Amino acid sequence: MKEIMNVIKSRRSIRSFSNEQIKQEELDVILEAGMYAPSAAGKQARYFTVIQDQQILDEISSEAKRVYRSMNVEFLQNLGSNERFDPFFHAPTVIVISGEINSIAPNSDCAVAAQNIMLAAEALQIGSCWISASAVITQTEEGKKIIEKLGLPEDYAPFNSIALGYKKTERHDVPPRREGVVNYIRNKQE
């Protein structure tokens, strides 16, 4: 139990990656972890697209920034307007996690797969960061054209994506956890 808790506690969102592509053997382990994530009713209604093509990543990034500029959130508008900002932080590998739109809980199914992917990456000393860029572009016609290039199964859509790469920076200290976030409701003792 100690080992998994160490991985959970040490994982941080990494936003600075080396240019070196991650090894296929490591990528296989990371994907396997995603495939073994729980899913609603055991349907496994999700699909993983590994993107290591910079042109496709640039297209997604560009469209995501365009969407960010149109959102009613100042922080995202600023990111979308920043010419130097890359939503994927120049990661050499991005895994887009898509879910079957009409399944029971596609957002949750994709979220737990994302968490497994990030924990497996951390266990392998590979940096990861959860990114919404592939999901936000589904809001535009241009974005939908880009998503078509990903070859998703029919009735699937991206719910999130994970940027992956070897860490260029050291991890930061763990911020203290908030207190008072657990409430117990137990049977009354007689």
C-alpha cells in the first residue's frame, strides 16, 4: 500500500517536458493502466488516441486557443490570446481519451482512465498534465473537422487529454491538503 500512496502523493501536473519521445514500452504500460480503469456498468466505453504528430497537436492547440478567447472566463481568454502559450505545453505525446456519447457515464469513465494514466506515468517517472483542449474544440465546426482526423469510433467524443513526456523540471513540494473535507455518517451506537 505504501508504494501506491507514494505515487499518488508525488504526482504533480508537469508543464515542462523534454523533446525526447517516450519509449513505446512505457507508453504501452501507461495505456494498459488507462484500459484497466473502472467504467460504468463495466462497459469500457472509451477510446484512446495517442498523438505524436506535432502538426495535429498544433491544429488542436490553435483551435483550443480560439475557443478559449471566446469563453467568458478572463483567465482562459488571456491564455487564448497568448501567442507563446501551447495548451499541451510542448509535450511530445498526448493521449486523447474519448467516451461513447450515449454510454452511462462517459465523462466519469474517461476521468478515471485519465487518473490511472497519470499515476502510471508518475510511477515510470514520466510527467503528465490533464488538458481540456481536445474536449473544448468539439464546440466549433473547425474543431469537429480536426477531431475527425483522430479516427474515433462512431458516437465517441473527446472528454479529456493527457500530455505526457519526460520531465524537464523537478517536481514541486506537495502543498498541504485542505482540512475539514471529510464528514462521517455512521450508525448510532446503542
